[in-house]
Amino acid sequence: MIQINSLTTRQLSKSDILNICKLKNQHWKYGLNSNLKWFKKNIKKKDIHNLFFFGNKLLGYTLLRKRYAFIRNQKIEKKINYLYFDTLIIKKKFRKRNYSKILMNFNSYIITKQKLHSFLVCTKRLINFYKKYNWIILDKEKFQVKDRKFSKTGMIFNKRFKLKNNKILYYI
């Protein structure tokens, strides 16, 4: 039986956090302790964790981190909240079974329900995957990540503002 839970960090049990870090370690081989330290250091209490279960086994996971950005034009700068789409992972032996489609549709629902837009950075090879779920590539002149350096593509979902003469300054 498939079940997807959306929980904030404060609702997660220690077992949930351990299982998330074990799942992430299948793809990002930094070691379980390193993943646990990263989690403790970087994840805030109101961040959203979408957990995809088959029975009682965690098969998939997405992290939506509640963050802020500034929309800037020539006259004003306005602070906004957004969801940083941080992680999407499906357990290795369950990939290629359309589970990512189920999880991405659930993510879209949660983002829309929160009445926020979401931002992610990805490699070129993942652009078409995210486009299937209505993510839009941001022109590199229209955004900047202020607290990180990267050379990847920025994409947004559920955009609720015009970017004609604006620039978005993201803080991750």
C-alpha cells in the first residue's frame, strides 16, 4: 500500500530522520553520520518533508525548505517567502517505476496548497524531467542565489509574480 505523508521537521521522529538520511546516502555517498550532521545543521523546524512509503518502507523523499527571497526592481525591494525544492530521491531498486511521478504530483499539490512559489537548482540533464511537472527555467539575469555559488540551472514552480523588470534574490 502506497502512502505519502507531508510533515514538518518538528513532526519527524528520530527514526524518520534516520531513514531519510539512509535513503539520501544511497545517492549522495557522504556517509550516514555526515548526512545526519548536515540535517541537524541545515534543516529548520518548519521545513516540509514529503515521505513516500510502500507499506512501512520509505521509498521516496522530497525536502521543501521554507526560505525567503527579495523581488527587486529599479524602485523597490519586496521580501517574499518561497519553498526551496532541495531533494528528490527514490530508493535505487524502486526507480523506473513511475514513483517519482507520484511524488512530484504530490509535491506540486503541497507547494500550491502553501500558496508559495518554489525554486530549485538542477543540472541540464534534469531540466526536461522538471518541465514535465510545469517547472519553468528562470533566465539567469532574472535571479541570483545570494548565499551560495553555483553554475546550475534555476527553475520555478507556481510563480505568483511578474518578472518583466524584476530580479529575484534567493537565500537558501
